[in-house]
Amino acid sequence: MVEFNDSEIDKIFGKEAAEDETDDRLKEMFFRNRAYDNINNDMSLRIVVGHKGIGKSALLRMSYLSDIDNNELAIWLRPDDIFEVDTDSDNFIGKISNWKSGINSIIFKKSLEELTIKGDGEHFVGEKSAKKLMLKLYEAISNLTKADISDDKKLTINRFLNNRVVKIYI
């Protein structure tokens, strides 16, 4: 007989939020539907809108995990990753400029971390152009010695060097 205690309920139905599930459990329970297919494509920007609890985070997380499984360079940004972006400026345009620079620096650093490469975005501070970000990232990754990198990460590096795409999930 099944007891309906918290542990058993968790095993049957999973966590309340996708963020609280392990990746394996989320993959096991997730139902791929048309919304997933629409998110998991080659569009340059996707914005997910929906009521609380409808599965937005699960949808994005599964797309991210799929990218990782397919050796795509994908990074997951959380609010606390971008919390410390410096937006100090006396004018609105300056704040936007600082924001762009800070986000690009974080993307650069997180991209290298995803490939298990120690790096920082500090030398990237001041760059506001996504094109310059991709050029710097391409340069940094193509100059790697790949001796101590796992085969999966080598595949991801090669895929990035060929298609120059970083998928960013916020």
C-alpha cells in the first residue's frame, strides 16, 4: 500500500517548481509539446510569457538541457548572476551602456565557465557590442589547448567554432 506522505508525493508528482527538480528528474517527467518545439529552435530571441506555475521555467530549462546534450554552447543566467552589474551613471543612456557592457562581460565569463575554462570578463568590460563579444569569445576559445578538456566539451568547442552561437537562458 502506498503511503501519501511528503516523500511519496514528491516521488509521484515531483517538485512544485522546475528549479527545484534535478536535471534527470525533469528530463524524465517533462512532456515535449508544441510549446517546447517552438522554444527549441534556431530563432535568435525567444520570450516566454505565461501565468505563474504554467511551466515557463521547465520549458526553458528543458531547452537548455537539450542544448547541452547536443553539445551547443548554452549558458543559464540567474538574477543573482546579473545583480551586481554596475548601472551607476548620471544619465539614462549611460545606465544602458553600463548594463550592456556588464551583461556582455558576464556572458563571456559564463561561456568560458561552461567549457570548464577559468576566465573572467574583466578584460571585456567596456565592450557593448554583441559582435565584439562573439569575436573575443571565438578568439579565446580557438586559442585553447584542448588536452585537459573532456570529449563532450571538445564537441561543444568545435560546434561553437563552426557556428559561433551561444544560447543564453535568463
